[in-house]
Amino acid sequence: MQLSASEEVLVDAFRQLPPAAAEELGALVRRLAAIAPKTAIDWSESWSDADFEEYTAASLRSIETEEPEKSD
């Protein structure tokens, strides 16, 4: 079976986990898979790329106004 690029990223990340964390993550994935067929996801609330860009820019402006640069 050929994995997609995103599947390969997940498998690689999973393999780097300590055994206990990998087992815990595996159990979570199995629970999510069990409820997924019965669950409809409403994506209308999802963020677009523009939303993320706007949020990032606003966050940076907030940081800049709260923490003025120190000059030596």
C-alpha cells in the first residue's frame, strides 16, 4: 500500500515517540476512528488561510506594542 505524503509525515512522527506515548496515541486514534463514521463535521467554522494570516499579523502587532524592543 502506498502512503500519501501526509500519511508518511504522521507515520514518521509516530515512530519517533517513546513507546508509552505511541501506545497512548494509538489508543486515541482508535477511539477517534470508532466515532468518526457516526460524526458529521461542520467545517463552516474552520479558519481559512486568510484568517490565519490575519490572526498572525494581529498577534505580532500585539506583541510589538506590549514588549518594546530593548536597545543596548
